[in-house]
Amino acid sequence: MQLFAFGINHQTAPLSVREQVVFHAEKLVVALRELVDRRPVQEAAIISTCNRTEVYCHTADPHAAVDWMADYHRLRPHQIEPYIYRLPQEKAVKHAFRVASGLDSMVLGEPQILGQFKQAVRTAQAAGTLGLLLHKLFQRTFAVAKSVRSETEIGAATVSMASAAVGLAQRIYPSISEQSVLFIGAGEMIELTATHFAAQHPRRLSFANRTLERAQGLADRFLGRALTLNDVPAQLASHDIIVSSTASTLPIVGKGLVESALRARKHRPILMFDLAVPRDVEAEVATLDDVFLYTVDDLGAIAREGMGARSNAVAQAEVIIENQVNDFMNWLGNRELVPTIRALRDSAERARRHELERALRRLAKGDDPEAVMEQLSHGLAAKLLHAPTHALSHARDEEREQLAQLLTRLYQIPRPE
């Protein structure tokens, strides 16, 4: 069994591939149980965001775990194989630390990934697939991320995708205060983006969601109006900026719908931000005149501009992570030695009990206690030293010196000058 992580992210796979392997929140528990029940996997946790899908597991067969992900999403292995990274043991630990610290994010230092990590742990706990090894890994991961953020400037002046969206809108429109903005969805990304847009005081804010109650909550907070998803077709034309981020498995805004909206607007331009994975807006919408469509990857590229200014913070963070990786691997190595240490102690305990029983029998017969104790100590020492001395005397020439050095170190024997 070994610690193993694999997945795809924004660095290895385009959006069109990432959206095919998304694990939706409501199905994660079932997916985790399926992985552990049907594959040689003892523990598992899954992180699935717009930028990455990663599986962390404790498994005897990493290849089978990777095949499972393709099977689960009804894909042939060759369809995702070129985009998958595999991270055994130490590489998996380092990757987890870097991801949670914001070093592997599309936007350097962004804090949302840490919350997503914590949610992945809660889901694995609910599924019953989080064991000792992954629990220890993730608790250490959270501690490392906290150290990186408190001891470096990695998150200082982080340009989020939400603020990048506002920046793009300001390039296209003379003033956002004269525009109407429609938000589709009611999750964390919509809330964050709405906060940035609301600061620019748009003419009107609307929030559409599958459940009207969630939309109304955002509308009350940002002084907007609430809609349902069924209202979107009729309302699209009356909004200049569209921001969509839902958990829908199918597009919500199609090319035909946008074409109708453009005709109603007399071809006044529409700015659209599709922050969902899988995408909420059909890719073909980008081919329409008078539509500016940006995906999560587009905004990520903009947000990464100026990243070089924080290179010193990145270097400091990497040092913290490297030290913590070494510490965790030492713990992992010691954990793997537990069966050997237990067997060694059991062997010593058997020898102790055997000699003690012999001594008690002699004492019961009335033998001299001093002689009994002397025999007890000699017998116990002989038993404990039998295995190492036998191994040394029967060692081959090429291993005798190495074994002698090891025994000298183990028993702290001074070497002759």
C-alpha cells in the first residue's frame, strides 16, 4: 500500500477536457465509496474544482485507481491519459502542500482552494473513506498552508478572477455604473464576483438561480432582484454583463438564446463570463459578433499577470513546504516500520518471559536467589544477542563490514582505534 495522488488541472488539460471529469458535489460520497469498494484502495479523497480534479488515495494498485476515474466518467483511458499526472508518496505530499498554499493555483496565492480542500476532507469523512494516513496528510496540509500564508506575502494583493472580470468590463464599457449585470448561480464564485461588481455600483443587479430562495438571499444582500433559471431567456436581452457559475452538467445559455438576445438589443454588445466547469455557456457563443465571452481559463491568464513581483514570496513558501515534506515523510517512514518494531518488541518480550519463568521455578525450589538472578541476566542477554551475533558470524564477506557498522551504531559500541 502506498500514498498516491493523480489528476488533471489547468496546467495539464484544457477546459474542454477538465469539464469531462468533474465530480459534482451531490455525487461525491457515492463516487468515493465506489472507488474504495471496487478497487484495491483503502482510503480516498477527491478534490474537484473548476481548475482541477484530483484523487488522493492509499492504494496497492495506483494504475487501477487511475482507470477507475475514466470508467466512472464513461471515458476511454486514452481520452484523458495524456493529461493525467501521477504522484507517488513524497511527490503527492509536496503537491498537496503546494496546492493548499495557493502555489499551484491559476491565480497565485488565491485562498479559495484551502476551503475546497477542507470540504473534500469533510466529504471523505462522510463517505467513510478517510483513514489514518489521509487524515494525517490533510491535517498537516492545512497547517502548512497556514504557515505559508502567515509567514510569507504569497497572498498579498492577489488578483482574483472576480476582480479580473471587473477589470475587463471596465475596458469594454465606459462606466459599469451604466450597465445591468445578471448573475446566474448562487455559489461562492457568484457571491465573490457580485461583491466586486457591486462595488462599481451598476445600474441594476439581477440574480437567477434554480431555487428562488438562494437567489433572493443574494438579491437582498446586494440590493438586486431575484429570478429563477426559467426567467433567464426573457431577461438576457435586458442585461449588458452576464456572469454564470452553476453546477449544471449541461449548458444553460445556448447560441440560439444569445442570438435572440442580440436581435432584441439591436446588436448592442454583451459581455459574458462563464466561470463554470462544465461550462454554462455553449462554446459556439464566442463566434457571435457583438459577444465578448471569457471562460475561467481566460480570466485566470489575466489574473496571473504581474505574478513575477511575488517571486520572493514563492521562494520562501517553497522552503517552508520542502521542510514540512521531509518531516511528513519521516513520519510516514516511521509508520511503515511499526510492524517491524512491534515484532522486535514481541520477540524480546517472549525471551523475557521465558527467562523469568525459569527463574521463578528455581526460586520456588529454594535455589540461591543471587545465583538465580545471575543466571536470569546471563540467559536474557544471551537470547537478545543471539540473533545479531549469529547474523554477523554467518555474513558473507561483502556484507560483513556493513553489518558490523550497523550493529556498532545500533548498540552504540565504541569502535577500536
